[in-house]
Amino acid sequence: MADIVLENNKLQDPLWYLYFQPQLNKYFYEYEKNNITEDFLNKRELIVQTLITAIKDNTLALGENEEDFDSERKPIDTIIIHMTSTTSKKDEKRGI
């Protein structure tokens, strides 16, 4: 059975997603699409349902009490455009 289900008490930790990152990768990001079994899909569904239940029960830490990083955001005062495609002096002389 999936660890995220067995240890769902850790979902209250604001960094829960780091603890469960290996499982999230295995079942949602880094899996072989041509090698999906019914067991794989069942475990994936169990993880999803556990997270949905935690959200509904308000037991999933969503960072609502964490630091407001936007409060330190400064207005944009500079825009840099980096152009990597230029013509050489030789091309300019030939009219290219």
C-alpha cells in the first residue's frame, strides 16, 4: 500500500510534499506509460483519494499560515531582451 496513505498524519506538516516526493514522482511524474498495471492505477487512485479527503477534512497543510513572499516583491524597473540571432558584418555587406 502507498506510504502517503499509511502515514497521512504527515500531511499536516507544511512540507509534506517533500516527504512524499518519491511516491508522487513514482505515481504521477516519472512512470513508464507503457507499463501501467491495474495495481499501479489503484495505488495512484488511493493517493488521490487520500489527498482529497485531507483537503475536505482540512488536515492537509496548504501553507496558508506561511510567509507571504509576495510582500517582498519589488516593481519591475528593468527588462532585458537577449537576442541570440544576429547577422555578421560579412552578411551585412552581402545584403543578407
